[in-house]
Amino acid sequence: MVAKPSIYVIKLKRNFLPLLFLGFTFCLLIFSKSNLPAVKSGLSLWANSVIPSLFPFFVATELLMHTNIVSLLGNLLNCYMKPIFNIRGEGSFAFIMGIISGYPVGAKIACNFRQNNICSKEECERLLSFTNNSGPLFIIGTVGILMFGSTTIGILLFVTHLLACLTVGFIFRYWKRNTNTYLSSTNSIFSNKSQKPASFSNLGEILAQSITTSISTILLIGGFVVIFSSIISILKASGLFNFFTALLSPCFNFLNIDTSFIQGILTGLLEITNGINNICAIHCKKISLNIILTAFLLGFGGISILLQVWSITAKTDLSIKPYVYGKLLHGIFASFYTYLFMQVFPFFNFDL
């Protein structure tokens, strides 16, 4: 009789995922009326925003990986990357492309580096912590101009996002610092996977391969966007968002924060675009709060992007932990720097 509770716990752990997936399928049927428009909205977001902004960068990144640009950047920037981030110069390619392109390009390049034996396991995990970022097109164009209606706010968010990224990268220079990171073709499990260099004779083959790989990645992202649109719709229709709002309201009231931000924050923790859109739409005299919360969500990225990155790292021996820790720190530092800028520079203070 005494052993029964522990047996039930073991069975619950063993069957948790099947029960969760069954519940999700059941909810798709029950809340199909609200779920179908959410799926259409997710598909529209993917087709009209994600593909145009990310797919060309995916192809360009794959093409560049077949050239000597990585080694050129390595020789040029090693004197900066090594002392600041404790990563060989080749890592600068992941950093630069991660800043220019946006989620999840930085993580994809870091995993490519591991698969092609360009950087050690520890260096690639350091890269994961700070190179997977929101791009300037999304921060300045979508968030700043379209959502907030201000280019200045977009620039502020991008600058603080970049500063937070650099801060996290510097902190993670100490990640597994005492581990031997010597890279050798004889001790790496990826030693025989170096990419074929591009030339005029094989340009068509390289381009086709780059497009095929990029299509696979963009479809993966589209799947995550649609699934998380469904999850958010189910949470709203089932009343769970209202439950969490009521649960967290006393804490927000104590901190003198409008409770209307709760649903936006919860949505943003799941999926970044919908969450930021909700926060930007909240009318508040202290708009600085909207901006600071947006800065955090841009840095954190959301669970949807976390799972996207996890699906990419699963093909390697890289740990997801530095990415999770790095994105939490990124969100905290980005919101802190945003608050600091608005306090120090009056033209960044948008409060009425």
C-alpha cells in the first residue's frame, strides 16, 4: 500500500508526453472554431513576414559557408574574438550573420561550425549563447516602425539588443573555460564532414544544395509558427490566460504595473511576434514600460524559438543549456540597458 504513490508518479512521468499530446489533439477539436483563424493567421505571418526576411539570408549563409569567407574573417578578427569571447576568429561569421539576419541564423551557423569541425564543442556552445538574435529588419522595421510607429524606438531597441548580446558573449567566455578546447581532425566526430568549396564548375550544385537546406529550415520555422499560434489560441479560448491573469494580478498591482500587460508577456514568452504586438498595442502614458518589456522579449526570444534552436542542436553534440541561460541574460540586460538609455538620454524618453 505504501509503494502505490511512487508507482503512480513513475507511470505519470512515463506517460506525461503521450497525455500532453493527446490533450493537445483533443483541444484542437474542441476549440477548432477559434483555432482555425489562428492557424491561418500563423500561416499568413510565416508567408508574408518570415519567408521574405529569412529565406534569402539562409541561402546566402549556406553559400558563404562554401567559400573561404569564414577563414578570412577568422584571420582578420581573431585578435578581437579570442580575448573578448574566448572563441577563435572564425566565430565572428556566426556573430555577424546572427546580428544581420535574425533568429535562428546564428544558432544554425554555430551548429554548422560544429558539424564541419570549424570550432570546438565548447566554442560552439559559447556561440550559441549570444549569436542567435533578433535582426535589424524585425526590430527597427517591424517592431519600431510598424508596431510602435517610431523609428527612434526601433533604433533604441536594436542598440540595446546589440549591447546585451555583447555583454552575454563576454560573460560566456568563461563557459567551460578549463575544458580542453584543442581542435583536432582526429578527435572530432565531425572530422569528415567539411563542406565542398564553391567554384564555377560546381556552382549549380552548391546553389541547389543551399536552397534545399534553406527550404528545410524555413519549413521547420513555419511549422513552429503555426503550432504556437494554435497553442496561444487554445490557451485564450480555454480561459487559461484569464486564469493566469487573475493569478498574477496581485503581484502586478503591488509593482504598480498595469495588469493588461500580463497576457502580452505570457504570449511573448511563448511566441515573440504575437507577444510584442500585444504589448505595443497597450495604451499607456508610461510607454517606457511597453518598450522595456519589448526589449526583454526581443532578447529572450520565446519558447517557440528555443524549440527551433533545440531541433537544430539535436543534430549535433552541443548542449542547449548555454543557449537557455544566454537568452535569459540577454532579455534581462536588454531591458536594463533600455531603461538606462531612457533615463540618461532625454530624447529616448517617450513617456507622456
